[in-house]
Amino acid sequence: MLTARWLHKFALLSAANLGSAAYAEGAITLAGWGGTWNEAYKTGITDPFTEKTGISVVLDEWDGSLARVRAMVEAGAVSYDLVSIEAPQLEMGCDEGLFLPLPASVTAQAPHYLPGTLHDCGIASDTWATVLVYDGTKLTNGPKSWADFWDVKAFPGKRGLGGQALYTLENALLADGVAPSDIYTVLATPEGVDRAFAKLDEIKPHVVWWSSSSTALQNLDAGEVVMTDMYNGRVTFDNENNGKDYRIVWEAGFLYGTDLWALVADAPNPEGAAAFLEFFAVPENQAGFPRLYGYGTGDARVYDHLTEAQRSRLPTSPDVIGYGASYNDAFWAENLESLEQRFKVWQSQ
Amino acid sequence: MRPPQPLRPSALRGQVPYLLMLAPLVMFVLVTVVVPVALFLFRAIDNRELQAGFPQTAAALSGWSQAQGLPPEPAFAALIFDLAKAQEEGRAAALAARLNQAVPGSRSTVIKTAKWAATADLQGASLREDVLDQGKAWHNPALWSVIAHETGRFTSYYILTTLDLKRGPEGQLQRLPAEEALFLTILARTLAISLSVTAICALLALPVAHVITAARPRMATLLLAMVLLPLWTSLLVRTVAWIILLQGEGPVNATLQWLGAVTEPLRLVYTRGSLIVTMVQVLLPLMILPVLAVLKRIPPEQMRAARSLGAPWWMAWRRVQLPLLWPGLMTGAGLTFTFALGYYITPRLIGGEKDQMLSSFIVFYTDKTLNWGLAAALSLQLLVILALVAGLLAGLHRLTTGRVR
Amino acid sequence: MRAEFWRIRIARILTGLVLAYLLAPLLVILPMSLTSGSNLTLPGPGWSWRWYELVLSDPRWLDALGNSLIVGLGSTLLAVLLATPAAVALAWGKFPGRQFALALIATPLVLPIVILAVASFSFYASAGLLGSRLGLILAHAGLSAPVVLITILASLRGFDLGLMRAAASLGAPPLTAFRRVLLPLVAPGVLAGAIIAFVISFDEVVIASYLTTAEQRTLPRVIFSGLRESISPAIAAAAVLLILASTLLLCLAAALQRPKDR
């Protein structure tokens, strides 16, 4: 495309004064999820890394969009070395060659990692779960299971659920008595999908759909919903910083998801990125983040470096991992579009 | 109208400086707007991936139809050849993604098969069994049918999908099954929201325009400024303000509770109602201004004359003023409706899941599933509707202004 | 005429209500931004400037403000440089295809912003212009150039080319004629167009969220992502600043556009 190429040249010419900031020599650029997540990562992981290796880190904030990575790689203008990306996107990006395989020293740690947390192209930057939550100040005898979540007679009031197929179909099957580890064997069949939607039919009139975590928790706080599904880290954050008493019902069963550090093809500083990955793969170093934040890690050895209180809020800690199972990213990588479409049709009926 | 006179060469020469002055902007708009949009819309019919993906397999499948079940052995051999080539050329992942759009659940099988095909030692093996062993997807004749039929440079797949249609096994048009038929619902919803916003704007604009026209000049200027002020503030800011106003603990609910009208806060935000309230507020000035412009040109004596002849006010207004107001109302309605059709930020922030309009789905397929073909087809649909509305309004405008004259 | 009296009354009351409805959100956001609490409730626990202090001291907001200014000024400059000669050409030229050129230039005005944003995203990606301020400047200039063009065209309407010829026939060199005759006539239109162009860029969020990464984040984008995470009074404070900025600028633009003979 001639015009595009022309624009590119123009961009290169003017990059010096107008383009994005110049990077310090030897620095690496990481793209994280922003806000408090980035703050905890900086204090817990990247600052100690810089102290140890002398490699400075620019911790940027991004939206986790694979389209953006693809665009950068295709244009030969990669500005990130490592990105934290959701597992289904990692799966697709790895297939397309947008991410590079991890150093062998990192992948050799595989036996210590939980399912889904170490991939050819990525190592878990954090693990999180969508959990059943209620407000402890409003319900003294709260729900114990996803079946209770569906039981509008025993627990009258509206429920909050994320307005998408991902997570919601799993929750419906949990409520229908499917064990967390069996969810995807059920969901892989057309009958299983029908079963999930049939279960959702039961609760549909009682659901307030949320599209951002802030609205979901506001609804819970205002008593507009009596219980909701929510990311565990967000719940812990509000409990610890805003004096809330939201209760996470781990024993109801949950699925955990993984964000992974992935090495972008044509990264500007691959050596620095590899050094970071090697530093990060040491359990003691990796503990820096879950110590500060309610998100877990993939390496089971990390928990030895955490206190009881720190462990209690993590979805992948040995205390609660028995109630949970991993989201199946390969399943969602190929069924996301068709199931989301069906979900939207179902929602608008 | 006279036919345009061809310019004499000498006259045209005098125009060269003007053309040179105009050229940079035209070029700029072409490069930064027209070309990108055209290239993007082209994705709605682009089928290069599949066309380049399976030349051998498609040839081997000629004469085969989905009704016969799985294809014959040569098709399997051709598939291995095509996939091995795609894998070597780095096209396999994109090909798998494309096939997965047509037959959900086939992605991982295609990728696995491509990797295998590029490295497998094929001597003496049953190719058919080997391929079928790679995954369930190859047992599905529908997947083979896509490879057999989508062989052209262009595809109607995305555009048909946006109309809730698909091609059947024999290439005939079929409706999508009810649980997949999403897009006509979205289209109807987008039109319904835009229409109601336009109608409400028209109803609210009329008294305001009348009052401003009748007011003394100073007052009229002040009133006009009050209409214009919201037009000058950003869409985002106004939407934020409505969220704050309407939320559970917001002033509207507080007032209602203080008045004793409700005991529990009402759910006002993230509903169809809050969306329409916000959109009307945002778009109303666009309706008031053209109505006002027309109304100012109508001499007040006309109404007085009609009234003095004994016509009741309502009758006089309807028969005398309304026809004169039509062009203004039409312009306003056209502006409001076309702007409303493309709304994204406002529904995203203040609407519920059931109030998302076409633009939200363009974003969804661009960002979340990377199905740019479908996003482009939805964009095309939106643009076609915009063009139809514009054409309709131009026609109506000609009709009404013609009648007035 | 009693019915007439009531009809006018009712129309006035209705107008008052509609105007209140139009202005309410702008008015309510002000007390919200001045609350001393951290929730957006009315009435708040007390008054304070703390959220303005936060917005004007937090590097996240300040960087965004800086980016917005750079992109706004850059795209305005570009739009004005491109649109001014084009407006003169369209106003005075007699060449065929002027209507078509105008329609082409006006495309961005009718194009749904999401389509433009998504299309620019895939196009700028292939040009390597994602995540650069230059990319956003180009995109915003494309959006605002037609508005500048129309504003200048309006100020040129009724201006007689004969004046230039008269100046020439009185012996003025072309440059002097341009400086003394044309420039004063066009200047208000150009300035007004420039201000509107700046406001368009300063407020735009959809294209900005596609073309920028965190580093070039503009003010509206920070507000937008803030809304998705948590609604804090800081957003109201930033919104008030945006309203003030655009209102001041646009009042200036309106004053400039007012015909002198009135």
C-alpha cells in the first residue's frame, strides 16, 4: 500500500520530535493492566528487578488487545518488550507467531506450575478468579453455593452477572451441579451449551447485567443486587481500601483465569526481556506481587513466601485451589465468537 | 436547469492556482479518511485468505457436495499439501481463524493439522485416516463445504451474516437458526432508538423554537445561547453528567425520595430510558437550530391572517405554519437521526446490555474477536442506511419545498 | 384572547423545562466536582478544591492534559493550513467538480466516528503510526478540516473578488492586496474555525482510544477509562475544566464570527 508506506516514512522522519518518548538505553518496556495493578507490580517486582540487574523498566499500561500487538508487529514498530495478556489472546497470538517462545530455563519450571499458568509463549503474570460475592453487612447467612445464587426463594433479590457468555456460562453450569473440573467437557458439546442456557433461563428475570466491575460493586453496595459474580482482586481491594465487608464464597466453586507475560516478536530489547523473565521465574522474586495484591501466581512454590493473610485472598493458593479449576483458554479461543453471539441473542429475547 | 457549459481551455487555465490551493486538502482527506475507510470496508467482501489458502483442495472438491458426507481421498491429500504450504508461508493461523468464523470450533484442529502437515512423513500412510485423526473438525462436512465453495476472490459471507443469512450446503440462501440470528435485532434496535430520539427531539424543539422567535431580541439571544451551550460541551462530559444525575444515589433519585415519590432508589441509569434521555439532550440543539432558522423567515402575519379568517389556532398552525416548517423539521430530523444511528460512547456508558447499538458491535468484533470482516460488513450496513436516509430526506425536502413554492 | 394567553404561558413553561433539561447536567457537575467527599453524591459532606488540586497535580491527569494540548494545537494548525487555501479556492474558483470536492472533504462530518476510528486503526497500524501523537494529530486534522473549511467559506461568502481587482487596478502589488484586503476579511473566519477545530480534537475520545497507548493518552481518554473503573469526583472536576475551556473558546469563536456591521 503506497500511501501507508509513505505515511510510515513520514512518521519515521518526524518520530524524533513528535513520536512517542525515547527509551533509555538498556531499558525494557512492559505493558501491564494499569492503575493499582501497575503500582503493585512496580513496587513488588520491577523495582527489585532494576535494583538487582541495573536494567530500568518502563511499566506502561495497555488494554490487552491482541489487535494492537498484531498491528505493531506487522508494521515493524514494536514498542513493548513484554505484555501481560489474557490467556485466550496469548493462545491465538502464539499460533500467529506474534509472541516468541520463552527461554528454556523458564519453561523448565513447568512441573511447579498450575494448569494453564505456563505456556510455550507465556508465564503467568497473575491469576485471578471470578467468584461469588455478597455483602457481609447485608446478609448474615449468605449463600454457600452457586445453587444458592440461583435460589431466588431462599435469597430474594436481584443478582449481578457479567453481561457476557465468558464466565456466565461456567457459573450456570456450576449452579447446575457440574464440578469445576468437568465444566469444559460439558460445555464442549452442543447439549452442554443448551444446558447452560436453560439454567440461565431460570434466573434471567432476576439478573442485573454488569459491564464494568465498578458498576457491579456499586450495585452490590447500594443493595440493588444481593449477590454478584466478580473478580476476586477487585473485591479484596474494596475490602482493604474502602472498608467494605464483601464476602467471597470460595467453596461455591470458581474458575481461575491467567494473564501471562509474553515476549513480543521483534521486541526492541529481547535480552533485557529474557533477563526479566529469568528473574521473575524465581519463586522468591515472584512473591513480590501477590504480597501486595489480591491476585495469585502460577508457581506453587511462591506461596511458601507469603503469610497466611496474604495467601487467604489468592484464588490459586493451596487453601482454596481445591474448589477451583482453570478457565479453558483453547476452548474460548475457538468458541468465543459463536457463544458470545448466541448469548447476545439470548439476552435480547 | 441549463446544461453545464464546458469551460474554454483559456478559462480553465486561470483556474490552475485555485486547483493547486484545493489539492492539498483533498489529498489529505483522501489519505487520512477516504482511503482508510475504503480499505476497511473492503474487508467485508475480501476473501483472499481462503482463496489463496486451499487452491488444490478446492479443485479436488469440485463435484463433491456436502450431502455426500466426507469427501473422497484425493481431497485429503490436497488438504495436506495446501496446509503444509500455508504453514511454511506463515498463513496457517489466519486461515484457521477464518475457518473458525464459518465453522466455530475448528480453529485448533486446523492449526494442529497444519503443523503436522508441514513436518509429517506421509509415506505409505492412509492420508484420510491421518487427517481425520487430527481432530473432530475434519469429520464435519460443513467445514469441507466452506473450503469447496469459498474459493473466489470475494465472499458474501460477512454481508449475509449481518442480514442473519447464510449459504446452505448447495449454496442456497438460508436464515440463520434463531439462536444465532442477532444482527437484524440489533439493526431494528438501532433504528428504533434513533427514531424515538428523533421524534422526541422534534416534539421538544417546536415550542422552544416558537418561544425564541416570539421573544424580544435580547431575550432571544440569551435563550439561543442556552440552547447552544450544551452543543459546545463535549459529548463525553454530558454523558458523564447524566450518569451522575441518574445513578442510584444521584440527585434525581434523591429528589424523588425527598418528595416521597419513591422509598427505594429507582434504577434509572443503564436502561433504555437513561439512554434516550441522554441522547435527546445531546442531540436536541441540532433539531432546534434548523427549525428556528425556518421559523424566523415565516412572517407572523400569516398566522394572524389565518386566525382572523376564523380558523382555530390548532387548525391555523397545522395548515399554515407546519407546511412552512417542514423543511426545517426535515433538516433537523435528518441531522438528529443520522447522528443518532452512529452513536457509540453514550450507549456504551449509560445504556444497558440490551441498549447497545450497531457501533458497539462494530467495536466488539474489531476488538474482542478480531473478526474484521464482520466488523467491516456491519460498518457497511450502517453506511448504507445512512445513505438511504440521506437520499430519502433529500427527496422529501425537494417534495416539500416544491409544494411550498 | 384568554386561550391565546394560556397557550403562550404553556409554551414558555415548556421551553423553560426543556432549557433546564438541556442545562441541568452541565450545572450539576459543578457542585459534584467541589465536594470534599470521595463519592459523587449530592449533597456532599462539604466543599473543597481537593479534586481540582488532584487533577492539576496528578501526573496522570497532567500528562493527559499536555497530550491533549499538543494534539489539539497540532491538528488545528494542520487543519487551518490545509483548509484556508482550499476555502479560497472553493469560494472563488470556477472550475468544474467543486461540489464534488466539497462533498468529499465533508465525508468525515457524516461518517460514524466508530467506523472512522476502526478504519484509521487498521490503516495507521500498517503505516506504523499507532501509538504516536503524530497519528492522532493527522486523524484529528482529518476530522476538523471540513469544519474549518465551512467556517471560512461562510466568512468568504458575499466577499467580492472585485475588491482584490480594484486594489490591483489602483496599483497595489498582489501581496499587498492580499495582506491589506483579503487577510483582514478571512482572518476572523480562520480564527473561529481554528478554535472549533481545537475543541473538536480536545473532546474526541473514540479515535484517541484506538490510536494511542498510555503514553499519548488524552484528557477525554483518561475520563473514559476512569468511568469504566470507578466514578470519582476527579472526573467531574476534569469535566468542569473541559466545559470551561470549550465554552470560553467557543464564545471567542462566536464573537469573531459575528458580522461587523451589526
